[in-house]
Amino acid sequence: MHALITELKLAALIISLGIDSFAVAVGLGLSGMKKSERVKVGGSFALFEGGMPLVGYLLGSLFINLVGDIASWFGILVLFIIGGWVIAESFQKSEGKLLVTNWRGLLLTSITVSVDELAVGFSIGVLGLPIALSVLLIAAQAFIFTYLGTTIGNRISKNLTDKAELISGIVLAFVALSLMVEKLLNINF
């Protein structure tokens, strides 16, 4: 039962991050990109979105050692805040498109897009997920969803992109709330 719960948590996390990656990628794809550009953006997003959870996990581990059980509550709060932030972003009008035509723009965009994953990495320990598998799956989803999103971006309306971002935020907030209920009720799957 514990393995199934862990797999479900990991799937919910990967899917919600994938939806967010897809939403950003669709926005980028609306400007039109060559296949080589889609591969470059997908690779960059995979590198940053896969690396940031590892950094967040390491920082979270240090934090847990310093403050103990309070850190797990903090991790849940961070995950909930990320979900809320993504939900709020889905209602914001995009002021301008992300620029990935040069290396500087690609680097800045990759960092910006992967901030969620930095905070998610902090929460991975709270979720009880294996870090190596989590990082690998996050990087894989980043590449796949980014490539797919940029490929079909010119065929999807902006309205659908916003809905995908909203769904991603709701899933992240739901995972945080379910962790809080699990912790409050001392349910240990």
C-alpha cells in the first residue's frame, strides 16, 4: 500500500509539473520554432527543471536537520504556495513572450520556468519520494512536454494555455492539502 501511495504522489507531482511545462511551451511555440530550436529549448528546460529539485532537496535536507518536524510543515506550505502562485499566474495577462532565440534569453527563461521545481525539490522529502527517480522523471517530463508544447503551440489558443496552467496549480495545491490532512490525522501510508 505504501508503494502505491508513493507512486500516486510521484505521478501527481510529475503530471502537474508537466502541465505547467506544457503551458509555458505552448506560449513559446506560438511564435513558431524550428525543430532544432524546439530540441534546444526542451533540453535546456529538462536540465534546469531536473536540476532545480535536486538543489531544493539538498537545501530542504539541511533545513530538516536544523529544525526537525517543522520543516515538513514548511515543505507542505511551500508546495501549497507554489500551487496558489501557479493558479494566480493563470489569471494574469502575459505582458510579453519569453525570448529563447539567444543563449542569454534561453538561460533566463529556463531559470524562470524552473523556480517551481526548486521549491518542489524542497517538498520531495516531505512527500517521501525517491530523489533520483523524481529528478529523472521531472527532467524527462520537462523535455517531452516542452517539445510537444512548442510543436503544437501554434495550434492551441491562449485560453487553453491558461486553463492548463490553472489545472497544474490546482493539482499542486491539492497534493499539499492532502499531505496536510495526512499529517494532521497521523496517516502514514
